[in-house]
Amino acid sequence: MIISMRLHATADEIDQVCERIKEFGYKVHSIVGEERVVIGVVGVGDVTACLESIQAMPGVESAVRISAPYKFVSKEFKPNHTRIRLNGIEIGGDDFCVMAGPCSVENEKQIMETAEGVAAAGAKILRGGAYKPRTSPYDFQGLGVEGLKLLAKAREATGLAVVTEVMSDGEVGLVAEYADIMQVGARNMQNFALLKALGGCGRPVLLKRGMSSTIKELLMSAEYITAHGNANVILCERGIRTFETATRNTCDLAAVPLLNELTHLPVIVDPSHATGKRSLVPPLSRAAAAIGADGLIVEVHPRPERAMSDGAQSLTLEGFREMMEQLRPCLDLWRQFRAPMNVVAVRQSIK
């Protein structure tokens, strides 16, 4: 349910409504705006009786059911786009945010060279894996804590925020000490113990869509994180598994505008994992901007031919710089659509 309080409802009226909701066995989640408060209600109970009771209380403007199974991440709960702010960066706001870096942190020289290169080209966030879930147990699994320390060193040198993957609920506290954004990989999208732990980690979470997961399943996983206390979730389309074998995965670009209709959470695209081919990353990045994504997460390596993981899909530093240059015309149009709708300006830009 969503309870919308009247304009300038008193604190006492809001408290009484929250207490009444709890009497019906529900949990309460409030969004406090400049002029009014919206209360989200989740749980199992007598919905009809609760609605009738709440609607009759002082200070209540309306009380309605949320039809979607995901409550807190639904646009029914919060119609305005969520903006996630950290280190002077805003994800989901007026800027297209690019995260870039290697699949795996390999050594200090590699991560520092990459961080300096992507920062100079316009990236705002450094990505890099310290812990790597690999299909084969014999592949490189990451440097672990040493990799986290190297990412922190690169952040100090360049000012870039850091996003890195966390693989289990037991590692959440450790990774949160070093990371600005906690990444949940595709294989862990439905690791519910991990999602619950991330609800209390105090860091934004980048949630990647599972390779065989539906949009509804992705949103339900995001709901786990928000329901446990963390509203700062970024959704990532990284390609899904289909019958097609020409690319590593099939990039479901239609997921971006669909998610923008269903949820208030920011949505980014991972063109590297979506295609598995370096040559396809720049055109897919431009398409992501054109279709309304909030940003990208791209794999970049100084020497992809020597990369310990995902070299074939990693851009060189020069390739990344060129991609960022090619993005500029797309982003000019993106910003016009992003701003409060100016139909004349948009039509003129299209002409």
C-alpha cells in the first residue's frame, strides 16, 4: 500500500498513521518530501481492513494498493527518479555516469595506469574485480584483500569512486571498507543472504541482472535490498543467455526503457559482458545512451592481450578515449530528453 499524507500533515498525525499500520502487522517505510510525506506499507495482513481504517484517519489524503509484487522499487511507490549521490557524483541525475576499469585487478601498475587513463577520458567511477567468480576453478580468482587495497590507492590518486564485486554475505563488511559502490554480479543476483546483508551495508549497490533472469526477478532482487534498509540500488542490464552464440550474451536493450517505466531506480548498461566483443562495445554504448540509460560500466585494460580475464571484451585506453569522444553527440541529445521536457528543443535537435 501507499499512504499519501495531506499537505503539511502534522508529525503527530503521521506517527498515529504509522502506529495504526503496525497494528495490522505491516512494516512502514516513509519518504519525507519538502511538503508532504508518503508512507510505503509492506507485509502480510488484512489489506482491505487496513485501507479502510487508514483512509478515515486525520491527515491522510489517500491510501491505495500497490499492484506490483515489488513495492519499494516500484514507480507506484516513488514516481520520481532516484538520484544516488557520492563523492560529488550523481547517478540517475542530470549526468550520464561512466564506470570503467579492468575485469580483474592484477597488480599496482595495471590498476594505476588504467585509473589514470579512464579518469583523463571522462570516467567518474573505477571498476575492478578483487574477488572474481569464474566458471572454471582453475581460472584467476582475483587478488582478494590486496586487490581492494590497490583500488583504494587508485581512488586516492585519481579521485575516482570505486565499484567492486562482493560475492558473499560474509564479505560485505570487508568490501564496504574499501568500495564506494558494492557490485552484485549476475551469478549472485538471487543470493538472498547477500542481498539482505547489503541492505545494511551503508553503500550504494550495483545489481546486475542474472544471465537467465526476467525483469520481474531483477526487480524482486532489488526489493530485497531496499526492504532491508538500502534504497540506493543501481540496476544493470548486462546481457542475458539466449540461443544466439555470435555474442557472449544477448543485450536486452528493451529492458532499459521498460525498467524506466516500472521503477524509479537508476539503470545502466554493461556493453562489455553483453557482447563479449571489443568492437561492439562503442556502438552499444551509444545505443544505451540513446535509449535512456543512466550510464555505463565498461571493461578497460592497458594491454587487453595480456589480461588475466576478459581481454577479448576489454577496450584499450585509447579505445576507451575514442568511445567517450563518440558518445558526446549522443549525450547532448540525452541531456535534452533528460531535462524537463522541452518539446521544441528536442524536435529541433532531431531535425
